[in-house]
Amino acid sequence: MLTPTMGSRVSLARSTNSSHSSMLSQLNHEHSRSSWYKIKLALVMADVSHLARLSLALVLGFLCGAVPFAVYLGWLIAGTDVRLYGDGNPGATNAWRAGGWKAGLPVLLLDFLKGAMPVGWAHFTLELTAWELALVALTPVLGHAFSPFLRFRGGKAVAVTFGIWSGLTLWEAPTVLGLALILALVIRLKDAWAVMFGMAALLFYLLLRGASANMFALWLGNSLLLGWSHRRELLHGMLVRSSAGRTGTSGRSQG
């Protein structure tokens, strides 16, 4: 039988336990809310960081592609403007015409690298994927074809195309493109049509590999840009070279 004193002690203990439980519940609630805010902040910061990396890759890809190495090395090595040669395209072929292999070979290599390096960096270092990587891969081609350093004119972006697909697939896609261009040379296709033949072969490769929709979107964008840069030859030039050899200068230069 409980005495009044013992009852008071039990009541006090119960009241104390209830107060502690209430305090613990409040602390747990505040801790949960604080953790939720921290998680939300971390997610927002991750999104901002990802957007910043994507923006940096897009800008860097475009600026790399926009550097007109053919023009700069033409003046530095050959002492002339490569756009005065051939069809006036600021690419590796006209650099070769202007200054021989000493100008043409470095331009070819640099035009390839300005496509491969920013795309490879975005792919393997920044670990961009899907549509983001496809967008980044298009920027060097855009920069080369519409260079702000040449009043938004530029080259035909063939070497850069080899570069971006190397940044995405290493040796596979460039090998397909290279073999297709060799075959086009054997069957005597004109340069512009040889490039489009190469892109058709690349499409076949992507189909065989079961590539993602993003890669097909990249292929389409790349093909449209190449078609635009070769539009004069595609619309007005011949499909196959004449048996007498090359005639005229139209459609002769790639870059």
C-alpha cells in the first residue's frame, strides 16, 4: 500500500520522465529538421557544382574549337594567309599548300586535339554523360565552323570531328571514319561527298554498337554542321571526281 509520501515520489518521477521524453522528442525533431536542411543544402550545392562543371566544359569546348590554328601557324611558319590558297578554307589542307608539311602537319594535329581534349576531359575527368556529354562534344565543331576570332567564319571541321569522336570512343569511331574516307577516295568521291560517306559509315557503326539516343543526336548535329560547312560543294559540285583528275579548286580543302 502506497503512503502519501511514496505516491508523491512516484508522481514526481513520472512527471520527470515525461518531461525528459518531451525534451528528447523535441531534440530529435530539431535534429531531424537540421539534418534535412543539411541534406537539402548538399543537394543544391551538388546541382550548382554540376551546372558549373557543365558550363565550363561547354565554354572551354567552344573556345578550343574556335582557335584558328591554320591561320596563326600559316602566318608564323609560312608567312602568309592560308585563306589565299585553295578554296580559302582555314584548314590543314590549305596550311599544307601554303607552308608544306611544316605548317600542315601541326595544324592537322592541333585541329584534332582541340576536339579530342575538351571532350575527353568532359567524358573521363568531369564524368559528364548522356545529353550533357553530347552537347559538349558539339561545341568544338561549332567553334571551328563559326569562330569568333574569324568573324564567325571558320573551317570545315573534319579534323575536329575526328577529335570529338576520339574523345568519346578513343580509337573506334575515328577508325571507322578513316576507313570510310579511304574507301571514298578509292571510289573517287569528291571531298565533300567523301565526308558525308564517312558520317554514313559512322551511323552504321553506332547502329551496330546499339548506341544511346544521345550519341545519335550528336551524330545528327555533327552531320548537319559538316553538311553546312560543305554546302557549296554538296549543292553545286560533282559527286565523283572526273577521270581527268581534279578540276578547279572547289571542294578541295578539308580542315
